[in-house]
Amino acid sequence: MPQLPKDVAKRTAEAESGWDMEEGVYVVALKAVYDADPKTKKEYSGDKGPYWNWVVEFPKTGIAADINEGRYKGRQLWRSISLSESADNMRQEAYNAFGDPTASVNTDELIGNFAFVETYNDEWDGQLRAKVRKFMPLDAETAAKLDQKVTPASKGKGKAAEKAEDLY
């Protein structure tokens, strides 16, 4: 019978189990924005037309992980946002939080940028799962700790001009 290597056993023992998490506000990094399933390349589409999945990851190391008190390291969450007119406000929220209040850049340029995410738990198929309630730009103090630039375009609340991949 197999036995886990010691380093894997330690990580396993320290991991948080389940898909739910303590509801709250956390620092996350934008990991990816998908307009289609990465495996099948089929465009995401719902009742109101196409949508994008914004995938965020909890920092694994560094200052950003410390701000989250080391919780949920490496865990990923996503938020699906429609391209319909009724979701314009949710797209603006995401772009603004990750550093582009004008929504004018390719989302690839936002990858690695930090923002706050507010989470909540929702039941799906009989199991509690953490979900993204909203994205929020970093405040000036947190941005400074993460060495992420803040510009007047986001009213001092989180335009990331540089990626900070070495911090997560």
C-alpha cells in the first residue's frame, strides 16, 4: 500500500478540508480570465449570452499570504460574469479591482494583480461551497505593503500597474 512522502503528508495534514471557507474579505491574485473552457475551447454561454470566468487564487507565500493570515493558500475561486448589459456593473467592479477602471486592456495584462475578494458560502448539490460575492480594489495601505502601484484613475483604491507574481 502506498504512503505519502513526508512533505506531502505535512501539507495534507495542514490543509483546510471542504469547499467552504470562513466568509470574509481576503487578498487574492488574478490567475486567469477565460471566455471558453480551457480544455474543450467551447465558449462559455448562459441564459443571457456569453460570459467570462474570472479565476482568483489565494497567495501561497509572501506578504499577501501573511495578510490573509496564511489561510486558504493556493485555493482558487472563480466568478462568472456575463457580457450582457445587465452585468456591466459587475464587469466594471472586476476591471476596477484588478487595476483597469477603463476596461480597456486585455485581461492578460491584469494577471497577477492583487485585489480584495469578498466571499460567501452557498449550497450546491448538497454541499457548501465558497463563492465570490464581489471584487474590490486594494486600499492604499495594502497596495503599499504589496508594492502594487495605486493611481488616481482608481481614486486611490487599487490600480495595479505592475504584476506581483513573486509575492504569491
